[in-house]
Amino acid sequence: MSVSLLYPLNDFYEEAGVTPPPAVPVEPAGIPEPSRGLLVHDRDMTPTLEAAHGRSIHLRVIRYRQDRDVVSRQVLLVLDGEETAVAMGAIKIYLDRFPKQARQLIVEGSKPLGTILRLQKIAHHCHPSAYFAIEADAAIAEALGAAPGQTLYGRRNTHWDESGQVLAQVLEILPSGV
């Protein structure tokens, strides 16, 4: 089974009956700076963005769905104090693979997964499986302060625990000139 380039964001578009914006795969070398430096690595996005912007980040949840032990949400990663969005994302989190306190924080929905993993000292690793260029539709443009039709860059990333179980599947899109 082939996974959509925009998975799991495409699930939210399909649920709303809307066609996802055009996106094409890109090689890391094709991503302009500063986006390349923020996307092309094997680390969590939250601490990478916090280091780049010199402040903490919290979530603004756009859409949320929970089906048994799977939480799906579309979010903005927002700088504390400024309320400026520094990334838009969609994530599918497998709750049954987290300790109880981490599950509670995930369901609460105010902290990014990367922050929860760090605070709860959950050993994990991640690796991007795709990079893409996306044409911002009206919703993405508004959320990230872009012009409709503007090309933005992102990645699809997976988080695993030490035993190799998938903890989360993530899609991250950066605003232009982050």
C-alpha cells in the first residue's frame, strides 16, 4: 500500500471533502535555506524550532479526532509570547505505546509531542521518509502567513520507540523564510 505524500494531513482534507493542495516530492538539496536546515535532520521538530527561534513552543489545535488508542490532530506550532505559527502539522499518535502520564498530556493537547517526549524522558528516534514542496491553499496560507499559491516546504516524519514500534506519524510544513 502506497502512503500519500501528505499523510496524515490528507486524512483531514478527505474528512472535510476537500482536495488537498498540490504537493510534489523534493530532494533535500532542492529545499532552500533556512527551511532546509530546519527540515533535513533526524531530530524532533519541536526542539529544532525552539532552538532556531530562541523560545518555547505550544500547540494550537485546529482539528482533533480520537479513535480508541489513536489520536489524530492538525495543529500549529506556535511561539510562546508571540503567538506566531512556526509550523503547521498533522500527526497520528498511537497512545497505547506511551506511558499513562504521557498519554494524558497528549490527549490534553497543549504541548507538542516533541516536548512530551523530552519531559517524560521517552527514548525514541525519528527519521524523515519524504520531503515535499506544497502549494499553500487558503487554509495553509492563513495559518502560516503565506500567500495562497505560495510554495512552502515540509517533511513526513516517523517516530519509533526503542523496540521499533511506531509512536507517531507526522507531517510538518514550514512558513516561508522561517
